Amino acid sequence: MKTLICSFCAKTGILCPKCEAKFRSGHISKVDVEVSVQLTKLAEKFPELDKMTLIRAFDVEGEYVLVLKGGDLARLRRESQVMKKIESELQRKVWFIEGEASDRKMLEDLFHPVRILTVNTVWLPDGSKLTKAIILGRKTERFPLDIEQVKRVVKEVRGIDLLVEFERL
Ligand SMILES: [Zn+2]
């Protein structure tokens, strides 16, 4: 698996001078390093992971957000066992998104399997903007996602202020 550190560092968990410099200069974070090492370990058991690339990793309120290369997520969804293994190896909930995705695609990935009807930009009188996602249906108690956490994730990863609304047909 391609990660944010070189394969030597990802295997040993000890940073070489080059990766250490990336870490010190702030190009990669502690979470990036930890997740790179853990996923590399996991790739020994699940070779599917070797075809994938980790672009960034975030810790949002104790849950991980893994940013993968475009196309990786579709591949990973076909291997839902591997997705579950990643969560159990990292011992927390993991949100998966893709690096170069549009905001809409990112939201669709975060809300998956819940479908998003539309994504709009709402301008506020003070010039700031909100991104509004409308979900088809009604919010019930069985709604599978923590919407507040999705809002925190998009704020942290892309600086987006998200508003979520439900709409019945
Ligand atoms: Zn290195």
C-alpha cells in the first residue's frame, strides 16, 4: 500500500531522516504516520490494500477519516470485509473519502449508503457560505449515520459548514 511515508518507515514504524523531515515540517501529521503503519501491517494480510493509496488521515473526535486515491473507494466497497478489518485493526469507526473528489462526491461517500438528493450552496448575508445537503426521506431513529459527526468531518477535512435537511417526496 502506498502511504504518506516510505515503505521502510511504514514497515518499521521508525521514521527515516526523510520522513522525519516531512513530519517536522508539518507536511504529515502524527495520525498520518500511525495510520500508514497500521494499514501497511494490514496489507500483509489483505493484499487488496496494496493497490490503494492513502493520501491523508484525520482524527475527528476519536474517529478516523481516511482520504484515499480516486477509484480506491469503489474497489474497497467490493471488499466490504476489508473495510471492516480496517475498522477493527484501527479500533475505531473509520470514514472513507477520496482525495480529488468534488464536495458532492465526498458527501455521497460519507453518507453512503444513504442517498443525497441535492447539494446546494447557501450564501449568508454576512458573505459566508453553507453547503446544504438534502436527503430524500424522513429522519427516523434508525437513521444509520451520526450527522453531527459528518458535519465535523467535512469541516475538518475541507472547511465546509454543512447543513443537512430531509425532504419527503
Ligand atoms: Zn521513510
